[in-house]
Amino acid sequence: MIKDKKRLQKFSRDIRNGCKQIMAAVPLAVLTIRSTAYASDVVSQINSLSTFVLSIIQAAGVIVTAWGVFEFANGYQSHDGTQQTSALKRIIAGLIMVGAGTLMSMLGVS
């Protein structure tokens, strides 16, 4: 009779521990399923934000490139080597900004 009582206590303790583990795992499973359901919405929002930021960078790159071309022409006209060098740096930076989308896709970022 005592052996049966100890077995019953051990069995009930094991059942309680198993229930505790299941009750701890269920909310995590629900949160995981729910988060993956909304993941596509979040990813699409991030992709649209990324596209928007890259278009702003490309537009700024066109402006910087045009500014660099005008600065280079001004430096060439006045025979100022320092101004020509800084203008060439500005042109290169503007071209990099214009090609930022292509550069990012080559690097595998977007």
C-alpha cells in the first residue's frame, strides 16, 4: 500500500511538472506563430522605407555631382588646382551616391 502511495505521489508530481512545462511553452509558441504572421507586413514596410531613403540619397547625389561639375569648371577657368581637386572629389562622391542602390544590391544589403 505504501509503495502504491509513493508511486501515485511521484506520478502526480510528474504530471504537475509536465503541465507546468506545457503551460510555459504554449505562450511562446503562440507568440512565435503570431510574430511570423505579421513578419511580411514589417518586411514590406522596411523595404519601402529602404527604397525611399535610397531615392533621397540618389537625388542628393545628382545635386552633388552637378555642384562638383560647376566647381570644376570654375576651378579650371581660374587655374586653381586645389579647387579642381576638391571638385573632382565632390563629383566622385556624387556618382557614388547616385549609384548607391546598385552598390547596395551588389553588397547584398538590399
